[in-house]
Amino acid sequence: MNWYVDVLKKYVAFSGRARRQEYWMFTLINVIIAIVLAVVGGAIHFAALAAIYNLAVLLPSLGVAVRRLHDTGRSGWSILVGIIPLVGWIFVLVWLASDGKPEENQYGANPKYTAAV
């Protein structure tokens, strides 16, 4: 749960780098919460509950995705490749799943190695 809360604390931080684990743990917890809220919203006849939650975490989600792309050495604007029909999201998914650059890049030091120090 710390990964989720840490991303929310960095609400609109688009600078720096995010580890793969930080991104995917946030995404996993985010999806679980959205599913639970969709089920609860359906049970209480308030289907917009999950949509309201997704809107609330939109900026933190974009922020962690941009920081994740920074970790792989790509610009945050690379996330826009995802809007290319049919294949764009595949490229973005592969970039988000790939390992970060071990050396320091223009976006900062590798968080994987600086966290261990």
C-alpha cells in the first residue's frame, strides 16, 4: 500500500524517475480499488462511483507513467504514442514494462540504486 500512497503524495510530480515496481504496484492497487468501487457502485445503484474515483486519480496516474517513461530514458510526451490506433498502446505498455536505464540520465539518478544507498 506504500507504493500507492507514495504516488498519491507526488500528486502532480512529472519530473524525476519512477521504478518499475512503483508504477506497477500503483497500477495494481488502482485497478483493484476501481473494480471494488464498480461492484459497490453497482450494488448501491450508483454506477458513477468508479468513474469519480478514476477521475480523482487521473493526474497521479499520468504523473507516475511520465516518471516511469523518464526512467527508461524517454520523454514524458512519449505517452501520447498510446493514442495511435491499434498499436500505440502496445508500444507504451512495452516501454512501461521495460527496465530503467541503470545510469543517471537527464531526468535524474536511477531510483533503484539511490533507494538502496
